[in-house]
Amino acid sequence: MRGAAAKGAQRSAARPAHRAQDTPVPLRAAGHRNASETRVCGGLGPTLSAAGGCPSRPGLPAGARSGRGRAPQGGGGGGGTSRPPCPGRGPRALVRCLLGAAFLLGLRLCVELRRAPAASPARPRAAPGPPPPRAPPRPPPRAPRGQVTYVRRARRTPEPRCCAPRARPRSVPRSRIELQPWAGPARSLDEEASRFLTYISTVQIVCEHVSTEPPAADAAPPPKPWPVCLDDRFALAAHMRSEQCRLYSVGLGSEDTRFEVRMARDGCEVHRFDPSVRSPHTLQGQRLWHHRLSVDWRDPHPALAAHKLALRTRKLGSILNDFGHQQIDVLKANLESAEWKVLENLILEDVLEQIGQLVFEIHLHWPGFEVSGSDSSVVRFWYSLLKELERKDFRLFHSYKDLSKPQQFLEKDTFNASSSYTLSWVNMRWR
């Protein structure tokens, strides 16, 4: 017992000196810390130590600061107290270090953002999504009672449909034809009339098979000849045998239709244009159509489109587009002095390339509709039109002088000429 009491007295005497060594020294400023203090904080710098995150004791040895140099504990009764561990190695100190690092990182980001130039943020692109659903079409509003609606309703008995949809549009036409040189230096009517009458009376090609209407015994007056060429070198005869022939007949008023009826019977699809018929489109038999239209050299003006009479006149090129016809084998025309302007329109718009044969009745007793000038210039214009046909590879194969008509040439009883001729041309490129 005495030995134990002596050992306790020795320990009590040694304690004050040891506690004097463990007395903490006040913290220094952040700028005067040594290298050991910086290593204790894990390399975070003196600022964390100044904030209280990692205080160090400069008086302690390295082993005591690392937690290894602890005072020996008393035994058996708790007479001795253990030294508290270094506050820089506990979990709370680690949390403080992490919070301080985050604070410094955020502070640095704020400084960098302030230094950077202000730029407008880019607008993010919207992710592509499915297109919005289309709204269903609204039904047309119903008109109240007593209000007139201008909606055209279908007829109870629809008219027969004769034609296909429209064909392709045509090219831009020429503005005028090229006039031929004068017949002589005097530019007189005698020179021009002699050249013109010689030209229309001379056949340019011989057609071996010419189809004409046979005269009937009880026919009064006799029918006019409307000859067409049926030679095998041209396609008209083959088209008639295969029932793929198409004929346009243009006239004014009621005239003899025996030629159209015969061509329809022989296998042609015949379209007769006459503004005097009642119905817009009428089918007679199987292949003969009657249309309430008149072929003109110009289309009606849009301002007159509402007028019923204006809607009955169309250019031949417009009719071909509306009916969807690419070509016609025969064009027969009796337009009562309007044939010169219609022929000019066919030349300028290149419609002649779609026609196989022309059968025209020309009138010479006056210049014709919208043909003006001196008599010699009028005859020069007629001759230039016929020469344009020759340039388009049309050749005259038949000429008929109507002796039943007055023998007048531009209102003059001279030159031994009739006031009416029937001329037939064939397109040499028509196969």
C-alpha cells in the first residue's frame, strides 16, 4: 500500500509540468503560419486556418499533432485523464474544410463571371416534335332564308362529256407575219392580183385518191366539194380505218352538213362548231358533236366574259386546250370572210403543226374582217399568208372555183376571178 501511494504522489508532482506543455498557444495571423500548419489542413492554405477550420499547435511535436503522442492513461481507478485529440483531425474539421473549399470555388466563379464580357445567352433550340394536327375544314356557312346564293348547282340531266382534260400550254406566239416582196416595182393591183390568182389556181402536189361528196340526184342545190386526200403516204386513210380520225368543222349559220355526216360514218370523230345551235354540246349519232362555239382569231376580253355572246367565240388553239386534243386530221372552215384573220392566228400560234389537212373556203369580194389598206397591199397580205402555209410544209392539192358566186375581185368585175374558192392543203410531215 505504501508503494502505491508513493507512485501516486510522483505522478501528481509531474502533472503541472506536462500541462504547461499542452497549454494552447493563441492562433497566429493567417499570413504568419508555418509549413507544418499548412500540411495539417491538407494543403488548403492559410485562409481555412484563419476561419477556424484547422487550428494547429506550434508547441506540440509532430507525433502529438498527428494523434500518436498521447499521454499515458492512469490505471485502475481513473486517476489520470487522457489528453484530448488534435482538433484538426476530427470529422467536424473535415466538414469545415469541404465547406470552405466550396465557398472559395463559388467565390472564384463569381469573380470570373464579372470579368468576362456580357454576352446574350443563346436561345436553346426547341426539340423537333410531331407537326400539330390540322384542323378539319369548316363546312360552308348556310345562307339564311330569303338570301340568294350564287353557287351553281349540277343539273338533273348532265350533258354528255366529249373531251379529255386540258392539254399542255402553248409557247409564246409571234406578233406578225413576214410580208412577201411586192410582185413588181409598180406595186399595182394588177401585178399583185395576177400573182395571187395564179398561185391559188396551181396545184402543188398530186393526190391520187381524193374523197369528194358524190352528187345526189335530188340535191338542189348541188353540194359543195370538200375534198380530202386519202393517199396511203398520209395518215388520214389509216386513221379512218382504225376509227381514230378527228375532224373539226367551223362554220356560221345553217349550212350543208353532208360532208360531216359522211366523215363520221367513215370512222372520224367530228366536232362541228356553230354559234347558232341551242345546246352547248350535243351528240348526234355516235361520232358527230355539235358545239355552240365559233372559232375566232382572238379570245374574248376578260371584261366581256360575263356576256353570253362573248363566251361563244374562242381561238382554235384555246379550243384544242380545253378539249384536250393534241391533233386534228382535217380542219374544214367556211367563215364568211373571217378566214384570213383565223388563218393568220393559226400561223402565229403554231397551231398548224397539229393539223393534217386544211380545207378552206376563201372569199375575195372584199378584204375581210379587220383587213385594211390599199387593194394592192390587201392582196399582198393574202399572198403572204399562203406562202406561210408553204413554209410550214403545206402543199395545195385541190382548187375549186365556184362559178355560182358573183365574179368579183375586191368589188371589181375584172381579172376573171370568182368571189369564192375552195382550197385544200395537206401537211407533208403528217404521218
